[in-house]
Amino acid sequence: MADGVVNVGVVMWPIEEWPAMGERWREAEALGFHTAWVYDHLAWRGHRPWDDAYASLAAAAALTSRIGLGTLVTSPNFRHPVPTASAVRSLDRISGGRLTLGIGAGGDGHTSDGDVLGRAWTASERADRFAEWATQLDVLLTSSPASVSGDYWTAHEVTIADGLVQERPPFYVAANGPRGMRLAARVGQGWIANPYAPDGSGLDGVRGSLGRLADVCEAEGRDPGELAKVLLTGFTAEPWLASLGAFEDLLGRYAELGITDVAIHWPRPGTPWDADCSVFEQVAAYVAGGGGGRDGGR
């Protein structure tokens, strides 16, 4: 592994009844993971109910004290920038500055909340909306009062930025295309890779994406080394939780490419994210023992 600087986080499933779900968040912290992430959807892959990401993170923030918390990712699909910024400010305060905001353009279709407001946006429109949304979110969280105006949203003299614990919670931008990468270079503190290769490895794809990201950063006058690089696992054939050895091997391979953070899923029986819980606990112990390298990407 490259200098032991890879943070390891866990993706949580906001589907259990409370207070059992609260105990799951506490367990994630006790196991030693650096960050606990949650997908921001109304429902995902047919599972209902799917608890709200911001409400879940607020509860998790109140129940924990050390673990980083974040969305992976939130998008403009059903989030207006003003209430989103307000929720982010509240989460930053409740968590004592432990929030990272993973953001992305969002998917299309009802399974990804892409048409729940009555319109299915094209890929180009989603990119336009995302650029405007992220830029406005940045202004709302850094200026007070703030006024923003665009093609999709307008807000007048909004006071949200006051009281933040962090100067502005970091934005980690999920992007594969040049427009999204430019946005990451302009307003982001991190970039998220989500390789999809159900029959193979994501290494080549991530290597290529990192090269393109470096080129975009250079064109934007941004040092790519300033950005955390997050790998979301679970959508390739790579055996991340087959054994501790397999995990260490993959972690090292991606660290060599420049990945600073890795997110694995909490094992979920009956789904593609099922895994041997004993291996999952071995990985957590490895991370807690310093195998992942705390704060490498923050």
C-alpha cells in the first residue's frame, strides 16, 4: 500500500428500524472506520422504506463523536439548493464539523429519483443543473447573506453560512465527464470514482479517469494533488471482501493509482453486497489498527 494513506469508509443502508439503525451507526464508529456514508435517494433498487439521507446523518451525528459522515452522493434530482444548504449547515453543526458532502449530477429514471418531480432530464440538462446547483450551494455556504440566480434556481438574500463549524464542508464531486471534472477542480475538495464493471476490474477505468482529472485540473489551474480521490466499491467483480488479503491487495493497487479514500458496503444478505461478516470485521480491525491510514484524504 502506498505510504498507508488510504482512508476506509463504509456505506450504510438506511433501511433498518430504529433504534437498531442507530446501533448500526455506533458500531461503524466502534469498528474504526474513518467515514460512514449514505446514499441520498427516496428509494433505491426497489427497497422501501429508504430513510432520508440528511435525517439519517443528523441522527448518526448525534449518536457518534469521531467518525466522519457523508453523502455518497446527493444531487439536484429532488434537492433545491436553499434547503440543501440549510441541511448541510445543520449537519455540520450537529456533527461538530465531521460532514463531507458527496455530490453528483444524479441518474435518470425513477429508480434513481431522476423523474420524481415530473420530468426526466436529459444527460446534458442534468449536467447543466448540477453545475448551477453546486455553484449556488457553494455561494450559499460561503456568503451571508447570499443571493443567487440561474436558469433553474433563484434565491434572494439567504442567510445560511453563519455558524458553520467548518469553513465550508468539503464537496467531493462524482464525475466521469469533462464538465463534472471541471466542476470538481473549481469548487471541490475531492473527486469520486464509481467504476462499473460487473464482470471485471475497475482499475483501468479509474486509471484513465485519474489521468483525465489531472489534465482538467491543470487546465483549470488546480493542483490535482489537492483533491481527495474516493473509490466507491461494489460495482465491479473485484473481491473486496473475499478475504483480508484480497482487501489489502486491492487497496494497495488503487493506492498506487492515487486513490486516497475507499468506501466498502456494509454486508447486506440477499443482495450483490452480501459478504462474510467475519471478513468484514477483519477489514475493520485492519483499518482500526492503522492499516488504512487515518485522515489521508481530509
